[in-house]
Amino acid sequence: MVVVGRAGVFIVDTKAWREVAIDGDRITRGQEDVTDDIARLADLAYSTEAALADTGLAPGEVHAVAALAGQKRMHARVASVDDLVGHITKRGARLSASRVDEVLAAMLHHFPVIGDGGVALPQVVVPAPVLPREPDVLVTTIDTTEDELSDQLLDGVLEAPIEDWMAFLDPAQAKLVRRSFNGPARIRGAAGTGKTVVGLHRAAYLARATGGRVLFTTYISTLPKVLESLLERLAPDMVGRVDFMGVHAFASRLLKERGIAFRAPGREAQLAFDDAWNAIRASSPLRSSRFSRSYWEDEISHVIKGRGLTRFDEYADLARVGRKHALPLETRQAVWDLYEAYARGLRERRAHDWEDIVLLARDAARAVPLERYDAVIVDEAQDLSCAMVALVHQLVGDRTDGLTLIGDGQQTIYPGGYTLGEVGINLSGRGVVLDVNHRNTAEILEFAKEMVADDQFVDIEGVDGVGDAVSDVSRSGAAPTMTRFISRADHDRAMLDRLTEVLRLVGTGHGDVGILTATNRQADDVMEALARAGVPTVSLQQYAGRTSDAVRVGTVKRAKGLEFKQVLLAHVDPRLLDAAPADPSETERERRERGRRELYVGMTRARDGLWVGVRSGAARGR
């Protein structure tokens, strides 16, 4: 039987078997091993996933169930007949009515009806609930009565539907989720093309297909808990099989598991750099007015320690991907001296910085491989360092479907950079570009692209890039609004007016609005202004992907990988929008370049509406 409904697609095979036993991954019927019979059912579901990819149905919405008549317990996907209805309906409303029609038409083509005519099936008509219902825990019994069967069906139909993207993708995305690569692969594309969505679906698919564990990691520490929450709704059967954690958290956990001593980065590391910097002579090239202390701090963190360089000759010949100002040998020697002084200070204080933690974890994984994951998916791969990519690559090597890198060089908002060649990763044509924007309206996308119109960068594949093109934008809407303000009071008043305006829109609640800033201090200022106005808020630092009627507030960095119906960019620095200075220092030039990319990232978080508040004197603080 093939069941198509709001809970998804179920291919059900009823077996009148007796003396059935399940031992590990083998199923026996008396003395006969019938595992292959069940495997053929799984193969049928696999081919059905492929057939439905053209409709955009996510592979996780196709299920194979063997229902054993006379059995009284359900084992994973082997159910008793009495449990069958509950097993199907407990998934709730995964598909809308129109999506069910699309899938049904595709299924009738894939599985032609035998005979001259189909069988007319009775339709269950369910009245709309007066109040929203909380999902109840489904309890199945051995003998299901007619009334209990009706209750189970109603529970499934009345569930609030999940977000459409959880069950349906663009056909190209649906095929990519299932695509097999014979080595490390990369998925890239401009903002709004669905890269993170594909990665999340692929994580669930690989966990399901391999029967093993998958690691989903990224640079942003707060994004993993959001994605984990989404997986609970997208693929509840895979919860516990996909580990979500930031790369720093993963490195720390690995060191603790291996019993390798380290100190969590803190003030001691900062003091070590203070001492090293203060010891530099005034005549040093590092004291040039064209550079700031932070420029050299980034040079050590991202360029030297981010690659795990241990000898000056390695640094002397380095291309320094991501940093556009060429450094003569004399300056590089001064940088290396600063690095060594900093390293000595750390050792004397028995302190570590985050780059040390990553390098220790990388070396630990090299010394004793971690045989835990069948696949690793890296989101926002362009934000990682060489050492971070080497660490995650060490976990799976070049095995088939082992490593999937997802990202967009245009959205690089951290200093430094790297190429996959430096890490020893060869994609060999295993790269896919997504080019249809499903998130933004055409008006928002065009507005945002102005921020990076002249931006050039070296992509992680080692080629000069100007950003991937978008072939199609499926939506249009109101033009973004940008206003300049002299005072903070005027800015905050206009921000609250805009919030009130968008909340009047049909289908837009507080939880659909994101107010994004460049710094944590600015985010705190926004939350204080909203609190005074009685507006409920949640900080992106604490946001875990749970639905709540509160405005999301945080930095653009914290918002990477997220999207909102309405975005308000607050306290924007006017220097990022004005004409560039004629002869900027390297610090100013790099800050402006990254700042405009950050604005691009923030703007492209918006689905339906965008407001930009530019405030004179807006400082880019902590």
C-alpha cells in the first residue's frame, strides 16, 4: 500500500509472519533470515525519493514501513498492524493540502494504478479548530478501537503544519540532498539560495542512509542550537544521530575526552598579547599609522596561528589569502617576532587562546583518529581557518560523502582567509552552485548587492571571485527603506514606528522580526529601547530556534544562517555608506570592506521587508 497524506508518503508492506525476531540489524522468521525482504522495501523507498525529487519533496518525507500482523511491539520501522495508524499520524501535518495533491499526482505516475479504474476512497472532513491545539503524546494500544482510530487521525490532521521548506525544496535542492560525492564536496551560492537548508536536509539524509552519526558544525557558536531545534521538527527520527556544535565547542570537547589539559581562553591570553605589543619599539614597522594594533592581532590569530605555522620561512613565503596589503620581508619578520613574544607570554601564564585549542584538537585527531562520524557538514565554511578545516577533514578524510563544505565567499566577514589547497583538499569537480534565490524579494536583493558591487576576494577554491550570480528571484515586494538620523532619540523613535508598522501586516508577529546591529553594545541599546516601549525581545545569543512571540535582537554575525520576515538594521555606521576615503589606511580599508559585506549579510536575512537606520556617530564598538 502507498499512503499519501499530510503526514508524508508511506510505503507499507503488511506481512502475515509468525515467530518474528529482531536481533541487531537482522530479522528472522522462525529459522529463516528475511532481512533481504525488508531491505527490498527500503530500496523501493529509496527509488521513490528519487522519483519525487522533481516535485521538490525532501527525501525525509518518504518512509518505508513493514507492518507485521499479529505482532504486539513496534521495533523502529517494523510495526504491528495495530500500531500502524498511530505510527503514521504521529508525524502530524507535514504537507499542505496543495502539496499533497502534487505528490499524489507524482506517485500515481510512479506507481500506476493496476486495472481500468481507481478505487474511490472515503474522505475525512475535519472542522477547523476554534483554538490552536497543543500536540498530544500519541499512545498506541494493542487493539485499536474505531473511536481510537478516529482520534489518531484527527490528531494528525489538526496539527499545526511545519514550515514548507522542511518538507519541500526546489527540485535542484532536493536532488542535491541525495547526491553522492566520491570525496569532499562543496555547495556554494549567493545569499538566499538555500545552502543551509540543503545542508540541514543532507545531514538528516546521510544519518538515515548510513545508519551512523553526522557532525554539523560552523564558526558561529549560537547557530548550532538553532539548527538542532529545526532538525527536531524537520526529521524527529534523526534527533540524536546528528551532532550540532560550533567548531570551538567540538575542539574543546575532543580535548576533554582525550584528557588533554588546556585552559579556556580568557583574560590571561589578552594580557599576554598586551605585554608583547607594549614591548615593540616605536621604530617598528608595526607602529606605522597605516596599521592598527587590531590589524596585527588579526594577522597572528588568523594568518599565522590559523594555519598552525611554526617556522618563519613558512610565513615569509605565504600568500596571505584574504589580506590584500603586501608585506615586505622586514615587516613579516617584525610580525613573527611579535607572534613569538605572544606565544612565550601564553606559555609563561599557562594560558591558551582559541587558535591553540583548535590546533591541539587537530593534532589529537591526527595522532589518534576519532572513529565517530560517517559524515561532517560545515556551514559558513568560508569563516573557518585552515586549522579548523584540517580538524574536521581529519574526522572523515576523503571518503565518499564524508565532508560537505557549504558557504559563500561573498559573505566572509572575518579577517584572513585560506584555500582548500592549503589544507590538502581537492574537490576535483565536486562543487555545486545554487543560483535561485528563494528568500529575498527582488527589491531587497538588488538593494543589498550594492554593498558588495565592487567587492573582490579569493575564494576558498583558490580563484578570484566577485560573488556567485543569481539566475532567478521568485518574489517581489516593497522597496527597502533607508533613513539617516542625527540623534539616537530620533533613530530609536523611527525604529519603533517601523516595528509597529510591520506588526500590523497580516501574518507577521514579533517573532518574525529581526533587529540586527554591528556590535553587541548596539544590540544592548536596541533591547533597552524596546524594553522601555514594552516590546518583548529575545537576544540572538540566547535564541535556540524555539517559536516565541518576541523580537529577535542581535549582531549580524549572530544572524548568519537565519532569516526573518522583516529585518531592521539599526545604528548603521554612515562611513560604510559614504564614498571611500581617497587614501585610507590598511586598517580603514579592510574595516570598510568587511563592514559592507556585513551589511550585505544583514540585509539578505530579510524575506519580505527591510529598514535601514543610519545614525551619525554610530560607533563600531565591542
